[in-house]
Amino acid sequence: MKIERSVPFWLEQKLFPVYCILTFLFLFLPVVSGLGFLFAALATIHVVVNRTERQLRREVALEWKHYERLMFNQEQTDLQLQLFGLELFSSLGLKASLRLHAADGIVFTTSDALHPHTYDTELVLTEELFTIPIQTVKRGPTALDEIILTIRLPWRMGVYLFSFDSYPQFTVLPSLTAQSTPFLLNRLRIGDRPDRYSPLKNKLVQLGSKAYTTEPSKDIDWYATAKTGRLQAKVYETSNQDTFTIALNLSGPSGYGLHNQSERFIEQASFLISELIKEGCKVELFLNRLNEANHMTHLALGEGQPHLKHVLVHLSTLSDRDSYIATKQFERYVVRRKHLNSQLILVGNDRIQAIG
């Protein structure tokens, strides 16, 4: 935490020795003793102000009580900020105000519409905990980049500015409330796919075989029976998993450059992946962006909420400063490298297309 102070010129630190010397020079001279008392008063004010500054440095602090580092786009929440040193404020009659400034991805919902990224308020010093409402407005990493606590001394004797070195950092994830639901989602749910087999449609998966007892004749495993010489029955396991490959293409219609609807494509892919994972599916993701190793971005096959979080955090980092692969080259790469038995879904270039 850094403290800067702004005081009237007569309270500047370099004048304190001068006031002390002039006090001793004039105080014992009857004709100008009044000036001696004046300089003594100024030196006393210096001492009081310096002591107040030391108390402020020692006792005043701001602490974030709670905030979510991961938020979805267009989500609203409250930041809670606690102020320490209220007893000092009350005893010295100090007044304080708080100023916050946020990066492009965050706005303060109670601020002026002309300055939505700036939050200014006079602090009510009877309360330790302050609530600051915010809303995310843009996908990607963002933060509060300025927090200044202003403390004013009585009788305009000075102003102290407390600035802080560490600020809350946020990752704004793509929204999962897509305005246009991908048209093939319901079709995928019921297993209407060009693939030969879909556990979403037939939830029984054969694990092996066992000795036949009273099972229906259709469950007899004739291959195992012939192999063992004894009548065998199939053993099944219920499964609700399926495998999908999402290929997100953010290039423009010409195949090069970033598409002007790239944010919509990112939201569609995020929504589709979240819905498939809710259905118990396994999902892998290809992006036509080059990663740090100059390779195509590929998030390996996974399932469940941890995998969804990993995908969303990765999608939140996409930027127009990244390098993207041409459409044709990307699609050929995905067809060669995708999971062998997965359903391929292309998202981007103004389409959502399922390919068998």
C-alpha cells in the first residue's frame, strides 16, 4: 500500500525546522512574542499532522472479503470490501471517500452511464463492510486497475491518498445462455446421429459374458458359447455417455482473419459443450488458433464439470491478437486428428454442422 499526501504549503515538511527556530527566536522577545506563539502553533500542527499520518499508515487498511474470480459474461455480483481503522476515523473526525476503476470487461451498475467503469462514493464510517455491485460485459481476463482511498483531515489541513498494489483479478467466461440454441442439440440428445452406434439411444453396453441361467434367448452370447463349450449369456452395463468432437472455427468467410461474429460462435460452442456434458457425454475441442508451441489448439477428450471449467477458461482467453488457421486446412486437420468414434460438429463460419 502506498500513501501520498497533499497539504497546504505552510504544512510542508521542510518548514518544520524553520518554525521551531523562529519560535525560539521570537518567543522571548516582548515586542514580537506574538509571532513566537504563531510559529509555535504551526510547529504543533506539524507534530499533530505527522502523528496522524503515522497512525493512518499503521491502522488503516482495506481487505476484500469475498469475490468470485470466475464469472460468466453479463453476470452481476457484489464485491465486499472491509475498511479497518474506524476507531481512528471517529476519534480524529476524518472523512473518507473511495474510488475504483475497472478494465473494459467490468462495469459498476450504480455508476453514471457516461462513466460506467468508475465508482466513486463517500464512505459511511459507521460501517466496516462496503458492498460494490459490478457486472461483467466482455469475455476474457479483466481486473480492477485502480483503488484509491481518500482521507481528508479536518479544517482542510491535508488529504491522504491510499493506493494499493494488488487488485482483484477476474476471468470472464463465455455466456451459457445462448440467444440462439444450436438447432441440432435436441437431435443429438435422442441419439439421431449418422454414426452406427449411440449410447444416447441404446444405453446398454456389453461388458462380457457369464454362465447362462434364466436369461432370455436373445441375450445368449453365441460367440462365447462356441469358444467355451458351455452356454453363455451376455453381461451388460448401463451407459449414458457419448463422444463428441467440437471444432470451433473463428476465421472469416474467406477462410482468413477473425470472423466478425466470433463472439457469437464462442458462445454457441460453450453452450453446446455445456449441454452435452450435462447429458453425460465426453467432449473434445479443436480451435483453429495456434498455441504457444505453434500447434493447433486441442483440448483432449474429457467429461464432467472439471472438464467443462477447463474448456470455458480456455475459451475465455481467445483474442483477436491470436493467430488463426485457414478454414480448409483446419477442417482437414480435425478430420485426421479427432477421436475415431466421436461425432464431429463444426461451429463457425455462420454454421453449426454435424458430420458423421
